[in-house]
Amino acid sequence: MEWLLPGSVWSIDDTKAALLPQAQGMVHLLYDLGGRYNLRVLGAETMADGERIAQNREEAFEIFGAPLFPQA
């Protein structure tokens, strides 16, 4: 499936792989599947807890608006 409308679908993913230069271990990504760019990244030594992840999403909603739906 290919998303063509930027801002319509966000991928939300947690990983331990060092995919990005700012990653120091665990990473929580918000990725716009239509626009094909990272919206926000949380990188830390340990996995972000629910409060940090929720705050990250709220800040992204304020900046970019909410997607039509998130895809986990």
C-alpha cells in the first residue's frame, strides 16, 4: 500500500536499532508515510515511557495537525 497524501497517515514505531544519528539506543519515531519524512524522534538510552510518548504525539499534533489515522 502506498500513501500519497502528506499528513494523512503516520507510522509510529519503537526500535532499538541505531537507525538515526541522534539515536543513542532506543528510538520512538513518528514518520509521515505520505510525505515520507520523520516528524519527530525520541532517542534515549532506555525506551521512552508512555508519558514521554504521549507528550511527543501531542506536540506533533500541535505542529502538524493530527493525521487521518496513526498506524502502529
